[in-house]
Amino acid sequence: MEKNTVSITTEFIKLDSLLKLANAVGSGGEAKILIQEGEVRVNGETCTMRGKKIRPGDVVSLPGLEIVVQ
């Protein structure tokens, strides 16, 4: 599994924005579909909320990729 570390300078980033920032998806629409289909996990739990607040220390995973937020 590929690992990717993303640094944010704000208190949090929304899940769909994080996926775009990490280049895990090509567009917001693609992020929306992945999230709605239950393909995205936040800290090991399936998350279907596009606007979920992701904070430093959280780990977001989708098939073949793990994103660690700093």
C-alpha cells in the first residue's frame, strides 16, 4: 500500500478536499463518489461524510493508498 503524508496549516481540512490535496482523486466529483460508496476510511472506520473534519494525526485510507495528516 502506498503511503502519503500531507501537511495542513489549518486546524482541519474537509475529507473531500484532503483527497484532492493528496492527489488521491482527480476531482471533487470523484472524491464524492468514493466517499459515498464507502471506499474511504478515517482512522479505520468507514466514512461517508464528504465534509468530515480531518485533523492532524488522522489517517485516511482508500484502496491502495494511506494518507497521514500532519
